[in-house]
Amino acid sequence: MFDEIVSKLKANKKTIVFTEGEDARILEAATRLKKDGIMDVLLCGDPEKIKAAAAKGGFDLTGMAFADPNNYPEIDAMVSEMVALRKGKMTEDEVRTALKKSNYFGTMLVKMGKADGLLGGATYSTADTIRPALQIVKTKPGAHLVSSCFLLAKGDEKLVMGDCAVNIDYQDSKDKEGNVTVTAADKLAEVAIETAKTAKIFGIDPKVAVLSFSTKGSGKGGTVALSHDATERAKAMDPTLAIDGELQFDAAVSPVVAAQKCQGSPVAGQANTFIFPNIEAGNIGYKIAQRLGGYAAFGPILQGLNAPINDLSRGCDAEEVYEMAIITLGLA
């Protein structure tokens, strides 16, 4: 399923930075990525410790670059740029302390153009990957939040589900006077549009279902109004997008149910891109598909950032690192 992306990456070589350069899983995946000629690799950490870990695991580091947070030739320029980016929110001393951590250091390498994307999180939390990304790389112009999606594959079938890992729920944003600046529906609509864009990168023609426990007003309360309003907002934001909601999951995927509940829908009965109204539904949903439906799950794939930065599960293996590196630079 990655053949097309791999071909593009080989034709236009990019660089990924791994924030945990001493981790055996990272080193195994990095060795494969270099051997397969897919991308260049930049490893964060003490070069001697990285080489020792590679020797212990039998990994070949030929052609890879290293960047040591504790001994980086351009650290003064990096500090100056980060101080400017933080605009008075961090002092120079605080910035220097933060840059000792590979998540901040690696993110600044991307910001300064030393790498095209970042993959981290093998040993720390999703929040520790997203926080420096939001502070340094920031969101895309016009974006109000970072979200995520999972790519699910079984045979030739590919689905996308979002957001299953980042946003707990969706609430209106208000200014100091209490005026709503960004509605919850706007935020969920943004997730839908970004998830559809991600689907296209992986060769999916997105047919987006905004899910709920109700189909077209059959239920009330809960997230029904949110899913309905987000659908309408997404249509206004991107009139070309094939999207419908609110839809129950069976109406979204079953032509028989769709014919009964929502005739004429451009999506119902054939959806392949699913938007959940909160993280509980999303996380449960993709794991059911993975564990009971037999789908392989790739992600979380972060969306809405100015650069491709992704998070690994702390329980990941080298295969997941390899695949997520391809996905990450496929978004570049």
C-alpha cells in the first residue's frame, strides 16, 4: 500500500529526524530506510552512544547523520530563533534547557530546514511530541487545532478514521469577553477536511461520514447537533468535498441501511472516511476495526501542523517505526 509513496520519496529524497537515536527500534527501522534508499536519516543523540547501541544490535549506520543536543555547532543560532518564536514566553536560559530535550531539539531541526519531518514518541507521550510542534512549527495558516487520524488497511481496502488520538472533545473557543471566536462545529469540520486531505495522499477518494448515534435527526441530544452542524460547516468550507452527516455507522457503510435512512446521500452506504464526534468514540471505533475487523492500523497521523511531525506509540516495534517514517515524509 506504500508503493506509490515510496516511489515518490525515492525520486525526491527527503530527510527525517528521529528524536530517539539510541533506541534499538529506531536504529533497526533507520537501517532499513537507508538500505532501501527511501529517505535520509538524521538521528538525535550522543553519536558515541548511538554507535554503541547500533553495534550492540548489529545495525549499519552508514550514510546517516547525527545531531547531538549537548554538542551542536549551531546551537546559538537555534536558541536565538526559538527565543524569537516563543516571543517572550521563554527566556534564553529556558530555551537552552528545553533544547537539551530531543523533542524540542528535533522540532527545531525541522523548523530550521535541517530535516523535512520528524518522528518521535518511542519513549515519551503524544503530548510531548505535539507541545513543541505547536510552540515551534505551529499550525497551518487558518488552522485552529491539531488533530489526528488512523489509516486502516485490509487487503486492497483502505479506510481513514479521525480524530482518534488528540482532541478529547470539541468546545467553543471564546475570547476574554466571552464571545465565541471558533465554534465546536467549526473545529470538527476542520478535522473532517484535514482527514479527507490525508486520505487523498494515500490514494483514497474520500467519502466522508460525520458520525453520531443518529441519522438525519433520528436521535436528539449528545453529539447529534455537533455532528450535523460540523457537516454543514465543512460543506461551506469545501463545497467540493463528498461529505454527509450526521450518520450512524451502519448508514454510512451499508447500502441497504442507507437506502432506508438517507436516500440520495452522496456518501451514505459507501463512506471510507469516518469522523468521530469525540475521542472516546474514535479510539474505541478504530480499535474495534483493528482487533475484530482484522484491519492493520497506521497512526496516529497528525494533521494541521506546518510541517510533518508524527508520534509513535511507546509500545511500537521497528516495523511500525519504518511504516510511520514513510507516512510522515509522504505528507511532506
